Amino acid sequence: MEKRPPLLLACALLAVFALSGAAAALGAGEEKHPLLGRIWWRGGFLAEEALWKWMVQARVVYLGEVHDNPVHHQLQARTYIALLDRGRRPALGFEMFTTDAAPALAKLLADPRADLSKIPEVTGWRRRGWPDWSLYAPLVEAAHRAGLPVLATDLPRELAAKVARRGLGELPAPLAKELALGPPDPARRAAMLEEFYESHCRVIPKERLGGLYEAWRARNRMIALSLARALRAPRGKADGAVLITGAGHADRAAGIPPDLASLMPEAGQFALAFAEVRPEKRRPEAYLPRPGAYDALWFTAPHPREDPCVKFRRGLERFGRGEEK
């Protein structure tokens, strides 16, 4: 198997420098957070090598990020390359790529000499509001160089928006049949509505967030279905999958893993979430939205950003005035 130690070393150095810089963002002179840079697993702490030892045993690995944190993307690339270097050949799936972009993406990447800078264009990356593509590019470069598939997995954005506004009846009949979404579990729905309420800054009443939960369910199921299709493809290039996604979708109880388990119960799964440390949270368990949400947590410093609730309320005000931006 071809080895890539220079690239892995580069990713390691980038992550070290980024972690150092992000640590400085906690405030000059502040005590280092006890979790910063550590990996928590099953009640204890692991070295990276031990983490990867467990990961290589899973057929599907979720790398759950905070979307705008550059360190998370550097650690994702580092982890994916580590799996390649340990003999695994997982396809690389993205929540950020929707299934309507899959044909154009596959056509572009079929060429071993493809110009990967065209990916944002063929996937509609910029108009969908994701962070700068350069954060994700090293991941795709690694998969393409290894000759592994890159998967577009999520529900088309316009369709997800329709479901959020008017419910699952907006799904085309063939897709609705394939997704086979039954009635929601009441306890899970209530828990997720509470989380949506908090993440939307307690501005939108919970009773108005039901459509968002239906879109969440449809998106999780679509991503799980996309992964299952890839896993069921004839064994050739890939022997599993790594999914790049938000940490919420990687949740073993409330995200994609339960849907994939219902479709492919034999597929072992491993969910890693990258978590930003907070001064008031000193214990790893405090970062779990629910017990057992993740197999492991990898702690990083927070990325400096505007208060999301200030930004959210400002967006609502612009929307109320009929402004697009």
C-alpha cells in the first residue's frame, strides 16, 4: 500500500499550530482548559493512535464537526489519512453535498487528473452558505488521490426547505416510499424540539419547529440511505465510508446512525465528535447532548466568532424587512 507520511505529518503540524492559535483565543493568561486537545472515549482518555485503532474496525465512521472551526477540518483530514495509512479504503461522504449534485460530482471526479477546484461550482457550494471550501479541500484531495469515491448524501436543499415548511407530504412519492419514514418517536421528537429551540436562540416557539424536525428526520434518513447504497455497491474501490457532517447528525441516538442501523444492522459504526471546550464545562460528560451520543469526543479550543444569537436575530430582522442579506 502506498504510504503518505509527508502529508500526514503536514496535517499533524497544521493541527498543532491551529490548536496553539485557538488556545490563545481562550484569552491571554487564562488557565489552559483541562480537556483541550484530549480525546475522551468510554470514560477515559486515549492517544490518537489508540483512537484510530478502534476506528479502523468500524465500517462507517462519522466525523462530527462545528462547521466553521478550521481545527475540526484539519483533524478530520488527519483522521481520514490515518485510516488510509492503516489499510482502510473508505469512501468519503459529505453532508454538504446534496444528491442532486451527485451526477456532476461523479463526472468530475471520474478523471484521475480532475481539477478539484471546480467542486464548489458543480456542487453549488457557495450559494449554500457553507464555510470556505479550502477548509474541506484536503479531504477530497486525499480521497481522490487514493482513487476512492466521494459521496453526495444529503436531501436537496430546496426539497428539505419544502419539508420544513409544509411537512413530509412534500417528498416525491417514490422518494417517500424509499425513505419509509414512520411516525416520529414522541420522546425523541420532544428532545430534539428542545435542542432546536435552544439552538435558535429561544426566538422561535417550539410549536413552530415541528416542520424543522421533520426535515431533520428526512435529511438523516436520506444521508443514511446514501451511505447504505454506497456500502451495498460491489466491493471494489471502497471497503466502508467516512462521513463529514455536523456533530448533531453524528449523534448515535438522534442523528444518522440509528437510520443506518435500521437499513444495515450489520454495519459497524463509530461516531467521533469534535467539541469546543467551554470554561464552565470541565468534565467530558458535560459535552454529551445525551448519554451515549458519541463513541468519542476530541476537544479543541473554540473558534472566534460573533455571538450566533446576535447574528440570528439580525438575520430575522432582515428577513422581516424583505431583505435577502
